[in-house]
Amino acid sequence: MAVDIPPILAGLLAKLPSGSGRYVRGDQGSVSLSLVLVTVAVVLATSSLVKFVRGLKAVNYMPGLRTPFSPFSLPGVLSPTAWWNPGLSFLWNGRKHHSLYKRFNSETFSVTPWIAGAPLIVTSNLDVLRQIAFGSHRTDFAKPEEMSQALLFWGQNLVAADGDTWRTHRRVVGPAFNTKLYEDVWVKTAEIYAQMVEEEGWASKDTIDVPVVQKLTFQFALLVISRCGFGLSFSWFEPPAAENGGMTVQQALRIITDRNTALVFLPKWVRKLPFKYLGEIEAAVDTMMTFMKEQIARRRDSVKSNDAASDAFTLMIKANEAEGNKYALDDSELIGNVFILLFAGHETTAHTLAASLAFLACNPDIQQEILDHILQVVGWDRAPAFEDYASLDKVLAVFLETLRMFPSGYLMFRQATKDTTIKLPRPVGEEGVDTIPVPKGTTMVVDVVGLEYNPRYYDEPETFKPSRWYGASKEGDNFTAFSVGPRECVGRRFATSEAVCFLTLLIRDYKLEPLLQKGETVGQWKERVLDATLFITLGVKDTPIRLVRREKGRA
Ligand code: HEM
């Protein structure tokens, strides 16, 4: 069988040694399929070899994985996980006994793909995180541009920005994250909890089976960020449609959060194709854009008249007005930042709340200890107050320990902005550091799972031990799953205020138990649930739990 090929390629092929001469008919611009395949294979093999050799140089020949695809490239994510393809979950799978790192006798190793994706240096070491994560104004590393692009859909923002742009955004977004906001988060969390209990119809039930607790925690976190981030009060169950029959803001926001990956990664023209799924995304984007523009104008007025609310959006506008013209953000940047709070804060918190409930359900002794602590601090009768936050350190400890074991923000990427070096501490037990050259453009990956399971920092890292964080409510720097330094999570206290309030209320009202399948043991339930599901963020698998109402006065 012969195929037609462009004459220029046919000419080149004709010059190649042709063996028996049976395969090439360069004069007619047509060659046999097998020769084309061989040629393509040779070209691919050569380019793979060149890519591989360049990759090895980029990672300074550091020991590591040599794979066809980067685990973070599209082919790497889409191909089945196998000995030849580590897949997206390779860092998770290698966490036990730090086995992935033990293979290379280091807390840092390389990944050098020979077909698709960039060469990477992967680290689970805190000192390396400190050397690279602080942003390009402090280090020779910045967020990779292609990653930031995906975050720019709504406008430039704090997460995507780097260098001086990042500093300008932090000046406006940073002040919004203050005690006033955290108090608002606490109060609204308690209100939404009451709304959930009522609208789910729990008030009249002694036992409630929740087949997938993530359905509750995702809805909960969305409502909290909508209220405290955007100042929008939504009902627990979505109303069917707007009065004019159009899409409600609540629907629009839900569609945008549920379909965020499609929204961010699909090219604009694909969203215009005549499919309902895509059409709803377009309508949701239009609804939200119109709404946000109106809201900015309204909030500017309320800030001027000193009649301002305490949601993050309003606080940002307040800080922005105070900046004057020189450093102020424009409307698209303000919108970019409000949306980034939604995406950075919703899924991460929802996953960690679900995982906290899973751990509590299968650790009754720890749950009892936390209940005793809640009763000691708050008692049975009064509502927990924002002022209790610091005293409820054992509740916070559950959330932090859960986040350590299932770090929802499980990857951080940085890229060298120039030829530079990093200092790698030698393995535990060996003195000193090694200095490694890192050429410009090399991508560094902070493996947060590896960091949180690194025996250098934690004893028994695979054991759920909230007690390691008791007394941590003073927000010490030794907790690393929110990152560290100037670029650590700005929403950390937002997330912990929400979590401590929610968990305090729920644990005081209900005993949490694993909801078992017929014949299933608690051990099997743990195997099924306490494993990672991951894509953009990381969480536990679908978690079925049973809530048993506590008898007030009897711990
Ligand atoms: C359990 C919940 C959360 C986790 C685990 C988490 C984790 C992280 C991590 C690891 C980073 C650093 C990313 C990097 O440098 O590449 C980060 C940054 C950030 N987070 Fe969170 N986050 C959480 C909740 C929130 C919430 C609730 C908000 C907002 C309401 C938020 C907003 C942000 C923003 C804006 C940044 C960028 C900060 C900067 O670069 O200056 N996060 N988060």
C-alpha cells in the first residue's frame, strides 16, 4: 500500500538509502507505507533522544524517573498508570515509607520525559520549598507562565501573578484577610450550618445516613465563600430559576465552580459549540460578569458612604480605593481576585472537611476526645463564639492533621527565571548540603504529599495523630500544607475559621460513624474511603457516614 506525501518530503526520502529499492519511488512523490513509518519512527526516536538528553542536562543528571510522558502532561494524565507511566497519582502512591524518595536516596529527584512534557525536579524538602516558593522578587523562581495562563480567565489575580504584579495584588487582597473577615466567616458558617440542618430535614431525625459527605461539604464551602467572599446569601437548595426565567446568580456560580476545568482549559471557540453543557457555561459566565460589574459599582458607593459590608470583595474594594491611582487594581483585576478566592478556597476546604469527617468517623476515641474538649470550652448550651477559636485548638488540630495526610493543594510549580542553583540538604543522618545547578526554564515541583509524609519532619507520618498539633491555634510556621513564607495561602485563617466552627457544631450535635455496606468491616471502609482522589486538588474518596444525634447533657 502506498501513500501520497508532499514532494519535498518525498525528495528527502528518495535520498535515503533504500535497501532493496522496492519501497521508494521518489520520482513519483509516492512511497510505501512501511518506509514512511520507519522514517517517522526514526525522526521521532531522534527527537525523543535529543529531548531526553536536553532534559537530563536541565535536571543536572539528577537521579530520578525516566518516562515517556511527564506525569503532569496530557498524555501522562490520560494514559493508564503502569510501570512505564507513573500517572498523576505517582506522588501519592509513593508516600508510604517515603518509598519514592528512598529509591533515589534523596528528598529530591528528577523526572525526565522523552516524549511529552517538561523535565522536572521534584522535592519533598522544606528547605528547597523555602528557596523556590517565595516568588520572583525574592528568589530566582517564578510561577510557570503556562500554569498562570489557566488562572487568568477572569482577570489577573494574586495566585497567577508574580514579582511586582504580585506585590500590587497582595497590597489590595491582603488587607481583606483580617479579623473582621474571619469573624464574618465564623458567624456565617454557624448560620449556614443551621440552614443545612433545617433544609436537609435533620431536625426531626435521630439517625441520618449521608451516602457521600462531599455533597454536603462542597455545598457548605460554596455557600461560605459566596457569602464571605462575594457577600451573596444563597439558599441551601438552589432555586429552580430566576423570576424572569433566566439563570440565577446561584446557578451561574454553581455551574462555574462545577465546570471550572472545562471553562479554563477549553479554547474559547469550543465553548461556542451548540451543546447544552457548553451553552450553560457561556450563559453562566455572562450572568456572573454582568453581576460582578454591577457589584463593583455598588460596593464603591457603599465604601464611600462608610456603609460597607465585611465580605472579602468589599474589603478588597476598600483597600483598593485607599491605594489611590498608583497601585490600584482595575475592575478586571478586582473580578479576577474575587473569582480566584472562589476557586482557591472552595474545593480545598470542602475536600479537607470531608476527609476530617472520615477520619473522625473511623477513630471513635479521637472523636470522643474532641467532643470532651468542645464541651469543656463551649459546653452544651451556648453557641460557639468567634472568641472560642483560640481555645478550640484540638478541633483545629483535627483539620490540620487531616490536611497533612490529605493535602488538598498537593502540588506547587515554580520555574527558574535564570541559570541558578538550589541547596539540597543531604539525607537524614548525613551532614551538609549539596549545591545543584538549575538552568533557566527548569520546572521545580513541590510534592506537598511527600513533604507531609517526610519522616524528617514527622514521626509516624502515616498515622492520624491530631495531638501533634494541639496548642497550634497561634498559627505557628511549622504547618506547611498552606505553603510557607510571603506566598503562603492568604486564605489559611479563612479556611481554619470555617472548619473549626463547622466541626465544633457538627461534633457536638452528632456522633459520626462510618456508614458501612452490607457485610463491610470498618477496616474495609477505611481502605475504600481513606485513599486519594486527585486532579486539580486532592481529597478522600466518596465518604459515606452516619450521623447519630447526641443526647444533650450526655457526652
Ligand atoms: C484547606 C484549604 C486550603 C488549602 C490547603 C490551601 C492551600 C494553598 C497553598 C498550598 C497555596 C500556595 C500555592 C502556591 O504558592 O503555588 C495557597 C495560596 C493561596 N490560597 Fe489557599 N488554600 C486553602 C484555602 C484557601 C481559601 C479559603 C482561600 C480564599 C478564601 C485561599 C486563597 C488563596 C490565595 C489567594 C492564594 C495565593 C496567595 C499568594 O500567592 O499570595 N486558599 N493556598
